[in-house]
Amino acid sequence: MNYKNLKYIGYALFLFIVGVSIYSCTEDLVDMDILSEKDGPARVDYIRITDPNAADSLLTGAFLGNLIAIIGDNLGNTKELWFNDQKALLNPAYVTDKSVIVNVPTAVPTMITNEIKFVFSDGSELTHPFSINVPSPKIDGIKSEFVPDGGVAEIYGDFFFEPMTVTFPGGKEGVVTSIEKNKIQVIVPEGSEPGNIEISTNFGKAKSAFLFRDNRNIILDYDTKIHETWTAKIGYDDVAGITPVDGNFAYFQSGDHGAWAWVNEMTMQYWAPNGRGNIPLANGLTDNLDFRFEVNVPIPWQDVRMEMFFGPYIPNHGRDEGDVAIYRWAPFENGPYTTDGWQTISIPLSAFNHNTGNDDEDRKIADISALTNITMMVFGPAENSTPILIAIDNLRIVPNN
């Protein structure tokens, strides 16, 4: 074979090889296109926790932040994942054709669909039923059980999330001005009545155990139920730094009050024989009852404790009668005490256990129904003489909640 024929044969072989190569590349590209597309509709078969020891624990819902595994098919092109209206953070390493491992978003949803929504790279979407387990609101207490219409109530608890409604007794909703997970502030609506407060969120409802404007067994309100007026003064709008919470209030005020100073105006005494007669302060077991009142301390209370005790039906305070049981209140022990407005104080009757001579806890209230008188007095030891202004209102003995 001559050189010329070899040249043509070589050239033909070259064209064959090039053609095969081009065809092969084209086939590879076609295969790549096919592999990059879903080979069927995406689906979710089930959702489970990621613990291998509990792989058979299937989920229909999860708590905020929980790590879950979504098992299905054709999920590899997941671009976005939404739980209700909250977008999850996806890690591409945990997104495969058969599963997606993801943390439930920690933000609380505001629009509740009870669904997971997949958004794929081709724009298609898939939804699957799944709930976010956010607990119902929980009400633990309130700063002051007495707040006037238009005033701001501060309520404590947990799982307070927007949107929220706060319904006061009487059926009217208050305006929430501040919301935190454990605390809200709400304007008390006009026409509110005594009773339970109800809070509603997207995740449930709660009703307060305490009673707003608790009017059970009011012993002294300083409006119609008065103490010995030569003791603590009665104020309304004439005491600097104190705005009434529920009409008139009694107050202790001194520019320089020191140790063991028995001053009439620094005591508040109610003697039933001079008042409403032989009416028991309360009925029931001591362990089931609290002494409760509202207090307002606008300037730092730094020294001289307050003694509280109940007496029998006699025309005096009764401090020296029988086995009187005293409660000694000293909220300044960890530093100067103020209240930033009115605050409800609740003291178990079982805490009335001091005697009159020293700090020994050897007394108790045996039978509250045998007692009719109340005394509160700023009296006791002190390191320094200090100014004092303490207002009180709505003294009552009620069941503890």
C-alpha cells in the first residue's frame, strides 16, 4: 500500500475516533441532565427524630429548635424549607434525595398553617402536615392585683407570644403595650371588674388563678372600712410620690425614723370593738390562707422592719395578749427596697410565727376565726435612722392560690 492510501486511511480513522468522542460526550451530557432532574414527584414518607436508638419514633410535630429527619424521595433539590411562616436554615450536606435533616426554627410562628413547605430549585413546592409544639400561655402572677382602669397591669408567666389577647373580667380586652416571653404589660380597659384574667395566643389559652381586684374578705380599704385614725394617716392625692390604686390608702411617713420608736403615725391599728364589731378576720385553716395587701414604697426603705399581727376582740392592739404570733417584714435585707408603683404582697398565715420578745420562731396562729384586730407597725431594731414612706391598701385574708 502506498503512502497516499495510508494517509487517507489514517484520516478516516481520526474522523471516526473524533465522532465517537463527540457522541460519547453528548451521551454524558444527556445523562447529566437526566440525573439533575427529579425522576419522579417529590414526596415525604414520614418524619422521625435523629436518635438511632429511637429511629422508629415517628413525629407529627416538634418543639422549637428540635432536630428532625424528614424521610422521603426526590428531596435532593430542596432549596427552601418552611415551618409555618418561619424559614429553616438548611445545610446542603444534610439534604439528600432520600432525606433532609434540619432543626425546627427557634422563632415562634405568627401565621399557623401546621405544615412544612418544601421549595425546590425548579420552583415547584410540596407541603406536608406538621405542627410546631409551642405550649399554651402560663400565668404565674401579677405585680398588683389592683390596677385602676387606664392603668398598666404587669403580668408574669411564660410562653407569652404575639399575637396575643388579654381579656379582663367584664369581657373587655386590654391593649398590650409590651410583651416578653415571661412578662407582659397591658392597659386595663374601662369597665373592668373583679375576677380572673384570660390570656390567649395562637397556641392556647390560660386563666389566672389569682383574682384581679380581689374583693373577697376586704378587712380595711380606707374608704368605707377604716382603722383607728389617730394611727397611720389616710391619703388620696395629697402624698407626694404616691398615686391612689383604689381610692384612699393608709401610709406611714417619717423623715427620721429609728430603732424601737413607737410612734402612733408609724402604726396602723384596727380595733374591732371600735369598728365593725366582733367579726372574725377570716375562717379556715391557717395553712390555706394568706394575708394580702397592696403596698407602694416610692423612696428607698432601708431600715426598721414592719411588724404585723392579729389580736382578739379587745379595745387595744393586743400585742401583749396571750401568744400573739408576729410576722416581721424586712424586704430591705438585700438592699434598699422600693416598689416602682403599687405591688401586691402575699404572706402565708403560717409565716406568722415570731413572739414579742425576740426572733424565736415559736408561735403560730391557732385559730384565725378567734381574732378580730389587725396591727401593722414600723418598729424594731435599726442601725440608722432613715426617712420612710410606705403606703398600704386593701388589707384582706384570702385563700392562697
